[in-house]
Amino acid sequence: MTNQTCAAPERVRIDKWLWFARMARTRAAAARLVADGYVRINGERALRPGKMLKAGDIVTLALAHDTRVLRVIAPGVRRSDAQAASLLYENLQGGGDWPQAEQ
């Protein structure tokens, strides 16, 4: 028997992270953003929703009327309120808070 802890994982799928960070309303919408080519990780297009993300990665998200550049602070373990979600990333554009993503 192994000794497993309930600590946060070091890596998480990009679609889950976008959903945890409230960049998409549903996980399916987050997966669609990735599959449609609107997400880059460290400057490279994420080709599949299962691409793994870790703390320190730079995520660029191209939305209809906005482009967001975020540094991943934590992978997250579940979707929570907006205040908790904002602790998962650092806004690298310096524009302050955004309205909720509409995808």
C-alpha cells in the first residue's frame, strides 16, 4: 500500500486549469478554446485540451474582444469562486481585473 497525500498536483490539464481559473464557463468550453487554437502555452499553440500545465508557465488566451497573458501561479484542485480563482494566475498585462470570460 502506498502513502498518498491530498496535496495539490504539480501539473494539470490546460482545459481544467482554464475552467478552474474561470477563463471559461464550462470545462467543455475551455476544451473548445484549446482545440480551436485560441490558447498558447509558453508561446506555443496548445494543440489538445490534455496538454499539461505547471506553475510558472505563461498562458496566452485570445478571446473575442481581449487577449489575456497570464503566468500560472498554481495548478488548482477544483473550481471555486472568482476571488479564489484569481490566486491561480498573475496578470502579465497590468490591466487590472477583467470581466468574466464569456466562452
